[in-house]
Amino acid sequence: MNAKARKSLPFSISRSKRFLSGLIAGYGSIAANIVFTMTSIPLALHYLDKEEFGLWALAAQINGYLILMDIGMHGAVSRFIADHKDEVNSGEYGSQLLTGALVFFIQGLFIAFFGMGFSWFAPSIFAIPDNLIGEFRNLLMLLAGFTGFSVASRSIGSPLWAFHRNDVINNLSTIGLLTNLFLLWLGFINQWGTLSFVIAQIPGLVLHPVLSAWVCYRKHYYPSKGHWGKISLAILKENFSFGKDLLMINLGSQLINATQVMIIARCISLEAAATFAVSTKIYTMSMMLIANPVSVAGSGLTELYVRGEHTHFVRRYKDIIVLTLAVSTLAAIGIAAGNRAFVNLWTHGSIHWHWTGDLMLAILIVLRNFNGCFLNLFGLVKNWRPVRYVYILEGIIFIPLGIIFAKHYGIAGILIASLIAHLFATTTLSARAAGQIIGSPLWIGKGITISLVMIAVASTLNWTGVQISAGSIPMLGTTACLCLLGFTLVWRFILPESLKIEVRTRLAR
């Protein structure tokens, strides 16, 4: 389809269809992730001891920092491609792709070699026991190589986000996860140990770029022959200017989300790191479930902004914020009331988790998703500058607090430090910055208050279950009933009437 034809489409309908297909595929991917997690954790705990599982969790967290070496270019390339997607054969679009491809290739090589080099020093930094040093080093080296390859091939699928093809992205993720699970099981029964986690990633690593290229070629998301343009230093500078601000966001996010296991492993033990990694899985998956609509809507919202539909853009983004708060509240109720019981049932009593941890996770899931909406707004308008240091500040506060609190209060100390840092830094600064674009956030104050009250009630139920030594299954049943009640209250008191009318209308269609 040429640029002129694309411009003539009824974009409101097109965006809605793309959003719906992307949303469904996104939840399909999350469902696959849930199946993977629910199956792989008990499987790993059966074939590995807690120390070995903690070793893998630590290696995965360290690998997360290697991805930061793309200096924000992944998000920058996708965002700038979206500005030119209506004119694929203009030359500018192709230049964006070619420039990004060169940068990603260089970054991939650097990540691979740096990560392999770091693997020789990491065991002493994290006080790894002598009998696990070789295994830990091998894990890091393989992960670094795979991550480098993944980054080097990123430009192949870059057009998918710009053209609202989140359905393709999510379907590829689903295929990769299910393949990963089968190979993980195969690795464990063949006694590959922790290396099973790494080897199981190989098919997805290869299939993702190949299938992405196939879709982009068939749908004409690549320029025609002779219209690719050329690698441009000006484009590189423009992308880097945007990407370096995004890097600050990503670095801060890593500091606050991917250092807990490192601190626990260093200050407490590898077994404690395993306990934290397993017991926060529901929290992590809930974050994915809540982020899916926001992520899928991103390309459509970007299109509204690029086309100058500012009023519509602001109204839709406020709807996204309210929906995020509503869904976060439901997830928080489930975690506050039933996460402890679920972990006990899931791991057959091998992992013990305290109810206070569930309370703090519940509060964090609401605050992180709510404030995340404020921060993500700046990525859509292509200006991270006002908020680029928000997560960095939170990380600077969290890490020393986390180390001190972990030594005195164990795992609970880590969660307390996370909550204090998030309230002090991100909650305050993100709302203030977003107010410059969408107005004061006071309009959502009532919803936040109702959300916190429901979390308190759910946490009281969890505490009561501990006091009377209630079984895991009765607790989970009670939690399900509480979530149904919470849904009714969320619909009645948090969602605005205009949004409820729109939801009813769309469901009726």
C-alpha cells in the first residue's frame, strides 16, 4: 500500500482494530508467559537446589544491565521511524532503518565482548561460592553472547511497532516462550543444570528476526529497491539525542527493578535471592498484564500526537491512566490477600513468604503502574528530558537504603527501601512533570484513595489467614471472592461515567 492510500484510511477504525488485535495477542503472550512461569519454576526447583536457582536469577539480573548498553537506541529508532512511516519510499525512512542497523550491529558486538570479559570478575564481586564459580561464569558468557546477537538484529523488526503490529511482536514472543519451555524441560531431564535456561533460548533468538523480516517484507514495511536512502550522521545524532535520555530512564529502571536480587545475594544469601525471585513472580506477571494495553496503545497514541490531534490525544491518555489504576487495583487486591498462599501451594511449601511482603508489593504495583503512565507520556511526545533523571534519583535513594535495610531486616527491608524511594522520588516528580502536558493529576486523587483502602482490606484478610493458620486453598478461594467484589467497586467508584459508557457501547458492538 502506498503512502497516499494509507493516508486515506479511516484511522480511528484502523487504530481500533490494530489495538484490539495487538491487545489480544499481547494477552496471549502473557498467558504463554504465565504457563512458562507456572511450569518452569516448580520444574527448576525439582531439578536444581535453591542455591543453583539463585545463581541463575542473579545471572539474569546482571544480563539485564548489558541490554542498557544500547544507550536507548532501540526506543529511539522505533519512535523516529513512526514519524516517517506514511512515506516508506521517501528515502528518509530507509535512512532511519540503515542508520539504526549499523548502530545496533556495533552495539551487539560490544555487549557480547564486554559481557564475556566481565564474567571473569563477576564471581568475586558477588561472592559466589567456589564450587559454583565455573557454572556462574559460563552462564554469564553465554547470556552476553546471546544478548549481543539479539541487539545486533534489532533493526530487522523495528518497523513493526511503527505500523501498530504489536500482534506480530506478541505472537513471536508466544512462540518463543512455548519453545523455550519445551527445551528447558528437555535440558533438565538431560541434566544440563542451569545451562538449560540459556540453551532453551536459542530457537527464539533465531526465529524472531527471521519471522520479523518475513512479515515486514510481505507487508511492504521495508522501502522498495532504490529507495533505501543512506546511513546518515544527522539521523544518528538525532536518535542519540533522544536515546541518551531514554538510556537514563532505562538505567534508572534497572537500578530500582533489577538490583534487588543482587543485593539479596550479596547481603543475605543465594537461597534468599531464590525466595525473592519466586515469591515476586505474580507481581512481575501482573506488571506485564497491566502494561500490555499501555504498550499496545503506544503506537496509536503516537500517531494521534504526530498528526496534531492534541485534544484527542490528551483525552485518550487520561483514559489510559484511569484504566491502569483500575486494573492495578484489582491486581493489588489479589496480591495483598493471596500471594503468600499461592507461593506456598505453588512450591509445595518449599518457599516461605511473609504477608507483609504482599502488602508492600500490592502498594508498589499500583504506584509503579500509575506513575509509569506519567513517565511514558514523555516518550510518546518524543521528549524524555523533563523526566530523564526521575528513575535515576529513585535508584540512588534505593540502593544504599536497600543494602542497609537488607542487612537488618532481610527481604522485607528490600521492599521497604523500594517503597520509600519510589514515594520520595518518582511519585512526586512524575506527576508534577506530566501536569505540564495533561493538566494537574488531582482529578485522579479519589481513585488512588479508594485503591489504597481496598488494598488495606485485602492485606487484613491475609494477616487474618496467618493468625488462624488458614490453608492455602481456602485463602485463595476467599481472595477470588474479594477480587470479584473489588471489580464491582472499581467499576462503581474509580472509572468515570464517560469511560463506562464507551466500554458498554464497544462491548455491545
